[in-house]
Amino acid sequence: MKTALVTGANKGIGREVALQLAKKGFHMFIGARNRHAGRKAAEEIAKQGGKATFLEIDINYNESVTGAAHEFAKIVDHLDVLVNNAGIMMDGDDAILKISDDLVRKTLETNTLGALRVTRAFVPLLAKSKAPRVINVSSGGGQLTGGADGWSPAYCISKTALNGVTSQLAAALPKFAVNSVCPGWVRTDMGGRNATRSIEEGADTIVWLAIDAPQELTGKFLRDREEIPW
Ligand SMILES: NC(=O)c1ccc[n+]([C@@H]2O[C@H](COP(=O)([O-])OP(=O)(O)OC[C@H]3O[C@@H](n4cnc5c(N)ncnc54)[C@H](OP(=O)(O)O)[C@@H]3O)[C@@H](O)[C@H]2O)c1
């Protein structure tokens, strides 16, 4: 059975990706730092006929991440798809010359280092897959092409850096498909209710990269199943 791990799968885009992959027959690992919310999301997927296991993981802490990889390996022997979806946008992230170092550091800790940390811990399990895939959920806000517009600078910098992580991992892991995705502006707790896309639309390219995209497609940044500039 194919396996997939989604971080931040207790709500938003992550939960939808997990549900869709479960419906496609994956044994889903519901990565979440909040036990109650993570278990609930796994139960909801199971109620709809999918196979889902809650995996406690706080991507900010190396111990939590390596512990999660250890727990995972007790249950199955390989990981086919890793979706680094967990992310934050902190309150007050609104003017590059006003934000604190602490706000920038915390944002990078989760959005950039978190994805690298999880990938590093799960590479041995991914390497046991016939076609390993890593999908980093980034943002068009991290694009350098076209220039910044001043919105949420720490968040955007963290996603630019995440795209750098994607490119570096693609070079380091030539047998893997490693890509960044912009889901568009999506109606979640982060995106808000005025966002232009449904959660299903936000999940689409991520699910496509997990299942249907060519394995040779790697080291790219995508939106709507198409490559976009960094
Ligand atoms: N929504 C948009 O318009 C949009 C646009 C572009 C990119 N994205 C990206 O899409 C991804 C998902 O966003 P979303 O809109 O679905 O946001 P969301 O509803 O706020 O969900 C974020 C998820 O990340 C989890 N998370 C945050 N920090 C974590 C940590 N240290 N360890 C484990 N989990 C952690 C949250 O867990 P808790 O519930 O415990 O906080 C939650 O499950 C993010 O990477 C975001 O940057 C979103």
C-alpha cells in the first residue's frame, strides 16, 4: 500500500490533501502537533473509508520530528509521499522595517527549517519507495520574479527560502521528485474567508504532484499543475 505523510494535516489545505490521497488508496499519516485535532482528522478520514493514522509531529522541534519518524517506522517500512504543508503567518507581519528579528526567526523556523527538518528525518524511509516524492507547500508570495509588494515580508522571505530548500533537495536527491507548490489564495484559517479559491482547488496541484505528475518533474515551482518562475 502506498503511504503518505502530510504535516499540518489537522485542518485547512493539509487536511484536504490527506482526505483526497486517502480516497485514492494511500495509507495516510496525519501529521499534527495537536493530538486532539490530529486524531479527530484521522478519524474523519477513516469514517469516509480511508486508512489514516495520526502521527504527532511539531515541525519546530528536531526531537519531535525524529520521534515521529521512529514511530512511523514501527507501523510501515517506507514512505512514498511527504507533503511539507505545515506553515504559519504571524500576527504583525506587515512592514519589513518594523518587524522584529524574533518574528522573522519564528517564521523561518517553521516555514523553512521545519520542511528541511522533516525531509531530513524521513529521507531513509522515502529512499525505500520506488518513486519518492517531496512536496513543499510554498506561496506565490515567495516569488522573486516580479518583485515584492510589501505584503507579509517575513512570511514571503520564509517561502523564498523554502523554494531554495526545494532546489537544494532536488539536487541532493536525484532519484526523488522534490517540488514547491503555490496553492493560490485559499479559504482557510490562514487565507481568510475572502480568498478566491476553495480548499479543494488549493489541494489540487499538491494531489497531482503526489500521484499523477511525472516522476522526472523535480526541482520546480508549480501552480495549477504548471511550472511558474521562482
Ligand atoms: N491559505 C492560503 O491562501 C495559502 C496561500 C499560499 C500558501 N499557503 C500555504 O499552505 C499551507 C497550509 O496553509 P493553510 O491555509 O491550510 O493554513 P492553516 O489552515 O492555518 O493550517 C496550517 C497548518 O499548519 C500547522 N502547523 C503550523 N505550525 C506547525 C508546527 N510547528 N508543527 C506542526 N504543524 C504546524 C497548523 O497546526 P495547528 O492547527 O496546530 O496550528 C495547521 O494544521 C501553509 O504552508 C501555507 O503557508 C496557504
